[in-house]
Amino acid sequence: MTARADDELWSAIGDPSRRRVLDLLVGKGGVSASWLAGHVPFSRQAVSKHLVVLEKAGLISRRRQGREVLYQVEADRLDQAARAMTDIAAQWDQRLGAIKRLAEAAHAETQRKRYLED
Amino acid sequence: MPGLVIEREILIEAPAEVVWRTITEPAQMSHWFADRVDLVVEPGAHGYMEFGDQGGPVVVEIVDPPTRFSFRWNYPHGEEPVAGNSMLVEFTLTPVGDERTHVRVSESGHELRDWPDAERQRYADEHLDGWVDFLERLARVSAELRSG
């Protein structure tokens, strides 16, 4: 089976600059887009784009405080993301384990035949 | 290439040629990967992989026996896998003596398609931290957020 992270989650985390934004939010919590823009090497406009993607993927949420919109991470979704990524790595470990068993069995069989022929 | 990269490794007690056949022969692939693999192992070849009652197209990229094999897939979607919509799976086999083979597999996906190349490259250079570090941080932080 191939349980994989859903696309929005995957592509949200797959982008290094979005990871940077997410990182800042994880560290601070409840900050504005302007504050974020002051702490990353890309434009305010780019920050806004990343926030939209992260929010769509459910990794962050926003709340209004006075005249400001503040962003924070969503712990449950973050946890889900972490587990989805671990699952993908675990699937490759399983596949590599299967390749190892198959290749070693094939090799042992070849050795055995060669031994019988000699 | 920027984006999410998953890398795993294993040491196999068999020569690279044997491991190569296990990894690339469609009949063998069906034992470790998909339930059914319909694929010609040639660069640029288009194939199909089935997982239970689902499946998706596959495109072979590099075939360099017995060391490099890569393909793109975008399971479970039906679109043609090209850079930007799919995952690239790359196998690298390194012989260790005559009888053993080190295998590394990486799966990478979703590039920064909305970004101009120069910016893309700059961000990639600046943020070479792998997804594994990020994952560990995520797991730690979500645990903290939970207990907090």
C-alpha cells in the first residue's frame, strides 16, 4: 500500500522558503505577515503567498487582533505532517528490506548452483 | 533540486549486478514495489504501476547498469509524470568489495515551480537543510505544543 502525504501538505512543506516561514511561526506563534517579512530574505508579497499555501494545507491558521492579522501553527496538522513524512520514509525502508531479501536469496541460489556444478 | 527529499540506505550481501536485476526487472519490482509493474527499463519509456485497485503512470529517466536507475511517478494521479507534478525516485548502487552492494534511494518531489529560477536557486542554496531535520523539528515541536 502507498499511504502518502496528501498533495497540499507535501508541496507546502516541500518548499524550503515555506519551511522557513513555518519555522519562524513555530518559534514565535501569533505573528503578523509584516513581522515575518522582516525576518526572511524574501519579499512581503512572497511571504503572503506562502502564508496562503500553508493555511490552505491547514498547517497554520490566522486570527484577527485589533487591526492586525496574526498567524500561528496548527499543532494537530503539524503532527499529522510529521507522521505522514515518517510513513513515507518507513515505506522506503520496507521496500529496501524486500530488495535485500530478494537479492540475497537470488545470490545464494546462484552460489548454490555454481557449487553443485563444480 | 530544491524541495522535499527522502533518502534511505541499505547494505545488501549480494553483488551489484544481482541487486540491479532485483531493482529494475519488472517481474522483480512487483515483489518489492507495486502489485503489478508494466514497464520497459529504458530511458524515456512510459509504463504503469498498479497498487491494489489503484495505479499510475511511470516514466523511466536514467538507466545506467548496474549503478543508477531513476523514474518519475505521480501515483495516484493519472497525469503524465514530468518535473513539477511528480516524485523522482533515484536508486544509486555502489559495490562494496565483490559480494556486497550499498543501495541508496531518494524520493524527491514538488519543486518550487512558482518561482523564477534565480530566486529558486538562491533559496535552495540558503536552505540546504534536509527534510529529515525539518521532520525531526516538526515532531519535537508538535510534541511540545501538545504537552504545552
